[in-house]
Amino acid sequence: MKPIIAINYKAYYPYSFGEHARLIAQESKRIWRETGIEIILIPPYTELKTILGIVKDTDIKVYAQHADPIEPGAHTGYVPLEELKEAGVHGVLINHSEHRMKLADINWLINRARKLGLKTLVCADVPETGAAVAILKPDIVAVEPPELIGTGIPVSKAKPEVITNSVNLIRKVNPEVTILTGAGISKGEDVYAAIKLGTHGVLVASAIVKSSKPYEIIKDMALNAMKAME
Amino acid sequence: MKPIIAINYKAYYPYSFGEHARLIAQESKRIWRETGIEIILIPPYTELKTILGIVKDTDIKVYAQHADPIEPGAHTGYVPLEELKEAGVHGVLINHSEHRMKLADINWLINRARKLGLKTLVCADVPETGAAVAILKPDIVAVEPPELIGTGIPVSKAKPEVITNSVNLIRKVNPEVTILTGAGISKGEDVYAAIKLGTHGVLVASAIVKSSKPYEIIKDMALNAMKAME
Amino acid sequence: MKPIIAINYKAYYPYSFGEHARLIAQESKRIWRETGIEIILIPPYTELKTILGIVKDTDIKVYAQHADPIEPGAHTGYVPLEELKEAGVHGVLINHSEHRMKLADINWLINRARKLGLKTLVCADVPETGAAVAILKPDIVAVEPPELIGTGIPVSKAKPEVITNSVNLIRKVNPEVTILTGAGISKGEDVYAAIKLGTHGVLVASAIVKSSKPYEIIKDMALNAMKAME
Amino acid sequence: MKPIIAINYKAYYPYSFGEHARLIAQESKRIWRETGIEIILIPPYTELKTILGIVKDTDIKVYAQHADPIEPGAHTGYVPLEELKEAGVHGVLINHSEHRMKLADINWLINRARKLGLKTLVCADVPETGAAVAILKPDIVAVEPPELIGTGIPVSKAKPEVITNSVNLIRKVNPEVTILTGAGISKGEDVYAAIKLGTHGVLVASAIVKSSKPYEIIKDMALNAMKAME
């Protein structure tokens, strides 16, 4: 299995939008060509189609940052999974620490996404909720201690036991789900450590998105990830 | 002043997305050319850029269906006004009956949108809340009794006093704001009545969006609106 | 182990408040004396102390219907667990289908309640979310298909597989948690069936709370529950 | 008209609950007897009945900190106005900065409370939203800049223009509503200034609730309020 780098664009201004949003996608494409690593781009809603256009003819996947737990219909300013499907995205991020969801809604979205052929990447804050989520059979679980998100202090160094406990608890209830970790990941060595601790890769945001040289950072992470998986 | 037809795409599947979403924009363009009426298109987030592309070089405005009351930054799956501005939209719908907002947030968004050069169309459910919203100085207030939304029973017939009371109450506190009405509007004659009762036009959704012939309906509404304004 | 009847008062007017609220507690006391069954009363916030006063010197437990996932402090109109503890309650209902919570908050509340010596009864809508919740180690899990709540069609008859699946899935991840079921439970025979399908008892609301003769109904349920547990 | 001191207990531990909650009510009673000032106590839900018992046979009013915009019925852990009415309270605080509400819900609660004979004290963050709220005809409007709440920096000193602008804007749309102010109020002189700037009194929380000598503080505020109203 190939290691995964999932890039959450968030809503940084101006980085997550327009020109810089496209740059991140173009550099990701270059790095995918150079390394073959699996990359998931998670841009804002309004950029989804543009980013999809840039990465078509590659294996790079594009996910939305959220979906609302609703069927299509008379809803104003909410995003059903069908809107994402129609836009052409491959999957959806669910329950990020900045967008926590109700348990019943997480389950509803995972099931409906599966029927629509959309992948689900579900976040959790601690190993226990990571395992709770894994029972619901998403494609990917990402465990991220919220107190480290955006700090630059990598979970793989500050709380390696969060990663190992997550892997242990999740594996007991779901042997197949892909496991990511995140929070504070900013360098290739953090990615290396995360994979060595038993995950398939990382969920990263500011370190890549707010960088003026995303190529360097993603490339460093990709090379370390490939090395760790050998 | 020209009458206004604001079209809320909502999230109907498949009507609000893809090909049909583009059709509505193209037909709106045609009708704008034929009548000069003011049209506001309010598509889903993922369609904003596509629709903007279709109506560029016209006076048609494109608004988003909602914005979240946040500054740009570490947010996942929320939409700050800056994202909309970056996408090129002209304004934003706020506090639709399907997306009610906190009073303090409505005020925050109106003020921030003004600074960013974005227009605000704020909905209210009854004349009193319409007046409350008008005090906050949005560009447009739309009063829509939620119990009539999507029914096909036009507010202008079922509850004309809602419209006249709204106009009276709103004018007392804000002589300049543009006033729309909506709910159950499905024909040209409903638009005619709404304008004769003192508004500048209507906010419409399903009657146009779910129609297989949006041209006919929008054109009928546009002609009646122009006639009522004479 | 003794069977459990948990009575959710909800917010029926006037049944859940005042005189009728006290009557339910008094009749519960009588039935506890006659049968020794375990009863959990779950009244509205404003009635908690009154109900606690009625059932003191019995083994009847009093739970709150909800707690907000906050530490005590500058909060207005929210209920931290410490408020409940101070009021003298024994536990708290979490994530009822009428008050769904975020996964991270459910976990936070379970852990904090444990530290404060409060019991947790956590609801779930389907067997899978029941298992997800069970991983977080609450004291009690109650699985209730929301579509049957308040219908009078008992889950034990309409969807017995929901109960057996819940028991199976929950037992795999947590062999010790107490398991209840609910939704549509209105007679002793429904309780009998629920226990025979592997649960420890039921979560009931309208059938008891809105009855003018709560004694008869609770007694019928208690006798059937005792018989099923033999 | 008598000046008003409204005391929001919030959810401070242990101050807002149990013994200290009762002490605040008892001292308020003493001060009411000594000065005749109008006092509104706003304790947590679970303390409402106890506090009402303490202040019966006085003119002190007891309000709840919040009500949910729902009719009574199948709701779990939500508080309809009818529950408050049944408990015997006189009114309800709505839209505190720590519990902001949707505009439509504020309006719904004000109207329903009026029908039930409950008073409404509605908060707002700035003069404009204060005026918006005043249009909806609550009994009392309290304008509190959230950035000063809990700071001990009194709005009457730091932002006197917030108070005078509020009074001006509110009076234009509603000549009868009672106007309070709050945020950072901690001494008698702050209350004196607030009244001299055109309000009827103050909404206070931590300065009184977390004090070990609430009598001294409330008395100081009451005397200054009476002096300012002369």
C-alpha cells in the first residue's frame, strides 16, 4: 500500500483560494509524478471544480472539507453529498476538529457516501473516538489531538502514544480501515515517524497551505513517507 | 429603479447542479438581454464560479446562498465572506428560512460584507423581523412567510397584508433598503401583485429551478414585473 | 442483575411538570417497594430537586435529560455536569434522538461524568452507533430506532433484529456495559420481549408519562421485566 | 420608575449553585427590604424553584437564563417556556452573548412569552442589534458589548457611547421598552453612571455572583442606582 498525504486547505486567506490554491494542486501533481505517492487534496467548496480540473489524468484524489447530513432538496446554503458527487469529487472529510459532527450524522454520511461511491475520511480527537468511528466503516480514519493542530509540534513526537493507541484500538474493531494521523505535522521526519508508528500517512494543513514553497514541503514529506513504507 | 427577480437555486437534485444549473443561468442571460430586468442568481457553492463565468458581460448578479460568520483562517468546511469575494460573487443571501442565523451574526456579516464590497440580501419570516433586519442596513430585505415557501400558494394572494405590513414597518426604520418578498411565487401575476403591494420584486426558488422550461417562467415573471413597475 | 425501567419525562405539558411529574415519582416509589425493580427517573431540569426529594430513601435513581459539554463558568442557560452533581442527581442521559450530540462531546461527557461520580446513559439510533458509543465506556447504552419513538409500535416487535444486532455488536466491544432498548414500548409484554432478546430493560417515555394511570403501566412493565429476568 | 439590578447567576462553580445561590437570594431580599430597588435574579434551571421559594412575598423577580424556542412535547433536555411558567418564574433572559439565538427564534419566544404572561429580557451586543431587538417589543432590552463581559472594565466608563447610542437608537423604534446595560459592571459607581447615561439599570454577573460578600456589592449598587434615579 502506498503512503498517503492528505492536504486540508482550510480557509486561510489568501492561501486556500485562487492562485495559491491552484499552485498547491500543481505542485502536488508534479510530486505525484515524481514519487507516485497517494495525495488527497481537500480544498474549499468554491475551488473544488478548479482543483479537480488541474489534477485530472492523475491519481490525485480531491475531497470536500465537509458535507451536511441532508438529502438534496429545499435547503439553502447547505451541501448534500449529491452536490459533491455532481461536482466530481472523490470523497469527503467528515468530523474535522473544526467541524465536529453528531455521531448519528457521521454514521448517516458514511453510509450515504458509500452508496454514492464517495470515499470518507473521518477525523477523531482521541484513540477512543477513533475506534468508535472505525466501527462505522469509513474508508479512512484520521486521529488528531486538537490541542496540537496548527502548533507545529508534531503528534508523532509530542504524543506518539496517541498514534500507537489509536492503531491498536482501531485495529481491534476494524482491521481494514486506512489510518492517518495529524496535528502539528510540518516536516518529512514527522511523516516518517507517523508511518513508523503504524499509520498509512498524515493529514496536514497550515505547514503546506501557508507555505510560499509548497513543493519543497510536500516533496520532503512524500520522500520520507515512501522511505518509511519500504 | 428596475424590478428584481432573485433566483435561489437551493439544493434540488439534479436541478440545482450541473447542466440544469447552467441552463437557468443561460436563460436568465437571454431574458436580461430581452427585458433589462435585474436578475440575481443564487447557486450552490460548487457552482458559483461556473455560473459567474456564464453571466459575465451582463448585469446579472451572482450571490452565494450563505456565508459563515467567521474570519478566514483555520476553519474546515465553513465559508467566510472572503472565499466568496475571491470567487468573484457580488453578494450573499443571509438568514434564509432554511438557514436561520443568530441576530449578532447577521449584523456581523452585513458589516463585514459592506467592507468587502459584497451586497447582502437578508431574509426574514414576518414583518417585525423584516424591520429588525432593516435596521442593520443590508442592501436588500426579503420577507417570506416560511409556511408558504414551496407551496405554490403565493404570499401576494394568501397573505397580502404580510407584504404591506412589511413595507410599512421596514420603511419606518430604513427608507432606502430594497424590499423583496417571496414564498409560493410561481407565476408572473404573483410577481405583478408583489410589486404592486410595494416591493421591488421577488425571491423565487422551486417554481423556476425545478421547471424543465425555466425560460418561460422567468420571462413571464420579468414581463409582469416590468409592467408592474411602469 | 435486576431489570431496569428508565422513564424519560421529556417535556409534555402538563404531564412532565408539577403535580403529574410528582405522581409518576410517587407511583415509581410504590412499585419499587412492591417489586424491587430498578427504576431510573429522568425529569426536566426544573423538577430534578423535587423528584429527588420524593425518591430519597429508595434505590430509585434520578438522571437529567441532558448535560452540556462545558466546564462550569461564564455560561448562561447551559447546564454543566457540576450543576447536576450539585443538585444531587445520580446520572445523565446523553445523546437522546431528540438531542443528538457530537461524538467528541459524548466522549467528553462520559469521561467527566465518571470523574464526578455520575452515571451515563447514552442513546444511539442503530446497532452500529450503539457499538460506537459502547467503546467509550458509558454505564448504560440504549439503542432506539428514532422512527419508532412515540409510535406505540414496539421495537421488540417491529424490529427485533435491531435489538439482537445491538446486543451482538455492543458485546463484542464492551462485555460489561448495561444495554437498554426503547422506542414504541408501551406494555409489559414489550418489556418482556426486549429483555428476552438480550437487553437489561427499557427506556420509556410517552406511554408512562402521558398516562393518567402511570401506576398500572409501570407495574405491568415491572412484573413482566422481573418475569423475563428469572 | 425604580432602577433595576438584574443578577445573572451564570454557571460558576460552586457560586451559582446550592448554598451560595441561596445566599445571593437572601441578601437580595434584605436589600430589597432596605431600599425597595427592583431586583431580578436569574439562577440556573435546577435552582429556580429554590430561589423562587426564598423570594416569595417580595417584589423580587426570578427569570430563567434561557428558554428553547419549542412548544412543549416530545423534547429531551430542552426547556420550553411552559416549563418555566409551571415552575413559577416571572420571566426569561433571551439571547445572552453566551447563548446567542436566531432572530426568528427571539421573535417567537418574545411573542409566546407574552401570551404566557412571562416577561422577556433580551440581550444585544451593539446599539444596532439592541434597536433590532426593541422592534420585537420585549419588556427589557440589555445592551452588553461582549468584549467587556467579565473584565471588570465597566461599559459605562470604557464605552459610554455604546450606552448613549443604544438609548438613542432604541428610543426611536420603541419609546416604552425598559433599557439596561451591562458588561464589566462591578461597583456602585458603574451603576450610577449607567443610569445617568439614560438606562434603567444594569445586568450584572461575576462581580456579585463570585463575591464572598454579595450583600456589600448589591447594596452599594442599589444605593447608587437609587441616587442616580432621583
